Amino acid sequence: MSAAAVPNLRDLYLSESGQIRARFQESGDGLAAVRERSALVDSIAQQLYAAFIAPEAGGPERFCLAALGGFGRKVLFPGSDVDLLFLAGDARTEERYKREIASLCRELWDLRLRVSPTTRSLAECGRLYRDNLEFNMSLLDCRYLAGDAQLFTRLREEVVPQLVVRERQPLVQNLAELTRTRHAKYGQTIFHLEPNLKEGPGGLRDYNVACWLALISGLEKRSPRPPAGLLAQELREDCLRAFDFLCAVRCFLHYRQGRDDNALSYELQAEAAAEGVGAKVNCAVEPAEWMRLYFRHARAIDRAATQFLDDVEGARSSLYHAFDDWRSRLSNADFHVSHGRILLRQSTAMEDASTALALFEFVARHGLKISRDAEHRIEKALPLLRQRLPGLPGFWDRLRVILTLRYAADSLRWLHRNGLLTLLLPEFHAIDAVVIRDYYHRYTVDEHSFLTI
């Protein structure tokens, strides 16, 4: 293909983009829309690569084009950046194609694509950039587009896994720190009445964090790179359903706003509810009910991300170790405390309703977190607990103790998070994720109740 034929891509891009939007508005399938848009931009980038860099397949030697970030995951929203990596075998090859790279990027910008290009040598991709962690994380999602396929394979199968194994500790520690800083910006809660569905807790960024941490864990344990199916095994089905829902809502927002705007205002909530965006059947629902659906999906992602973050062990000061040693003395016959998290001494402990309630009393008394493994044990024991907890002798006395302890609200949140609070107090279901749609409320009714407590 010659550069003279490039203008034809503009008509192709506009026509195909319009069809993708029309199909989304008809079906409401956000995941299909972002996949289709990714495939469209793939095709355009590959044709431009052939026009400006190498018309022959697989050329030139020691140079290639790769997709990064969301584009690398084939999740390209209508207003998202198109992250591209021009990968060179060495600095000399990188310099050789500098002018062609600029020409290719100009064509993409002329299509009004938000292109974020970066040029790196293979050696540069193997470094940890503490001041640019996003680049290191984006490499985890790298995907081949055009050029020297063997060079790309070296990046994906050798350089990135070696970087993860070598720099695992600072990588996950910095990611965890950035995530917690972002969560603090949104008050450490998913229950904002006008949430940001990308950056807020329980949003798409948290889904990415959970996927990255799962992949880092897999790369650290396996050689070569683990299969993509590892993520589906690590994350629960309800988390994946939540991702599908958020894909539909974010597509709706981008198309409606005409830009990468991810704030779900009251007005946009009403419009999304009227169209049934993300619902099983695309039909109108009440805005408050639609937001309950949003919050329940956000809770699933928040839980998955939090479980992975709680497993991250960053560098600790000697003062922290001393404090952690002190907290470990809180351990008893049922529970062991390590790194501020509660572990079960017996794998079947949660099948005993009395021990399960004792766990949440332990949280309320000491303000500790429940370990990921313990949460999994609770989840497996839920069928039995549904039968045994309501009729437990002395239940109300035990609950009264929990409500009077210092960290009662934290304990109630853990109960709610694990599906036990509405089991113990069926009346609580009436305020679970309920939205009061006025400008005097910042959170849902259940979160307001926890804050009050």
C-alpha cells in the first residue's frame, strides 16, 4: 500500500465507527462495541504501518508495532486513548524510523483518534520506571499489530516476565500505593451518588488492577507466560458480569458526551436508566433501581481488587514490623493474625455459625481485615450459614456486642461484603445500595448508616 491511498481510510473509519455505534445503541452490548472498535483501529494502524514503514509482511527486521493498555486488551472505548508502542531492537533502529513514525501518527491524529505513541528499544522495555509506572503496567497488556513478530515475542515472552520476576516487589507496591491514593480521593467508598465509573472504587480501573495483580502473580509462578485464561480463573463470575455492565455504561457515556467523560451524573443516570443500559433486557427502569444495579456490580469489582491488594506485601519499616508483631499476639485458638489480616486456624471453621459470628466480633474489637483465604471460606460456607445463623442461640446478644465495639462499622461492612448482613438482618435488604436522589446526600442509605455508626 502506498501513502497516497491513506486518505481512503478516513471514509472507512467514519463509516465503520458509525455502524459500531448504531449496533451498540440497538443491542446495548458494550463489550462487543469496544472489541469491534479495537479491531477497526487494528486494521487502520496495520494499513498505515504498511504504507509508511514496511509494505512486506513481518518487516522490517528488528522493528514492530504493538498495542498497549486498553487497546492491548482489545477494550477500546469510544473516547479512549489509542496506546501504541513502536518497538525497536536497538537505539540505532529506533532512530532510523523516526520520521516514518511521525508520519504514521499524524495520519491517526487526522482521524481524530487520541493517539498516545511511545518508542522504546527492547532493553528500555525491560526497565522499571518508578516515575512512569503506567508504562510498565501497560506492557502487561501488550499485543502484536505489525512488523517483526519475533521481536514482539521476545518482549512478551521474555522481557516482560523477567521484569516482573525481578521487580515484583516495587511493581506491586507502587501499584497498591497509587490505587489506595486514588481510593482516598473518592472517600474509600464505592457508594458515591454521582460516581466516576473509571477511577472511583469499584470502577474499571479497579478491575484492571485486579487483572494486573493476578497476571503478575501468574508470571512470577509460571514460565513461560501463563495463558490468558488465568484471569478468568482468578476473578469470580460476578466480577466479570460487572465488567460487562460497566463496559456498556462507559460506552453510553462516551457516545452521549462525545468525549472521555466517565462521571455518572444524576442527569446521565436518568438517561441510562430510561434506556436500560447494561440491564439484561434493554427496557426502561427507575433511576434509583438502576443505580442499585450499578452499586452491586461495583461492589463485586471492589471486593476482587481489595482481595488482591490485601495480598500485596510492600516494604515495611522496622516500626511497622514491631507493630505487626504486637498485633500477632491477638491470635487465639480460632484465628491467627498476620500482617494485619485474620486467618482461620481450621479450614472448616466458617461452617460453625458461632465461630463465624466470633470472627466478625473479632473484627469489631480490633479493627483488623479478613484475609482473602478466610473470605473464600465464608463464601463456600454460605449455604450452611444461611441455615444455621438465624437460629443460633444467643444471636442477639452476640450482635449487640458487635454493635457496641469500637470498629462496629468495619465489622458490619465485612458482613455486608460477604453477603451475611442481610441474612442476619433481612430488613437491611430494603436499604442495600438504595439511592436518595437529591443533592443533600453523598452516599447510598446503607453507607450513610455505616458512617453514622
